Amino acid sequence: MILLVLAIASLLFGLWSSLSFFWGSIDQKTFFNLLLAATLSYFVFATAWAYRRPK
């Protein structure tokens, strides 16, 4: 369950970084770094959640 929550939080973090860039709160380099971190963390957590062992 915690992996699913972290995967969803990563998606929301990516959305937040996109909106922050659109509103002009962050520069382009910061946006790319935040989006990279959000994307990588999403794929890590979502893949770990998909391959978890059932209890």
C-alpha cells in the first residue's frame, strides 16, 4: 500500500512542478530536474508496487 501512495505522490509532484514552471515560480533547469526526479521515482515505486508479492 505504501508503494502505491508513493507512486501517486510522485505523479502529484510532477504535476506541481509543471504548474510551478507554468506560473513562473521556478526556472527551466529547476523544472527539468524536478520533473526528472518525479518521473524516475514514479517508475521505481509503480514498478515495485506492480511486482510486489501478495500476502
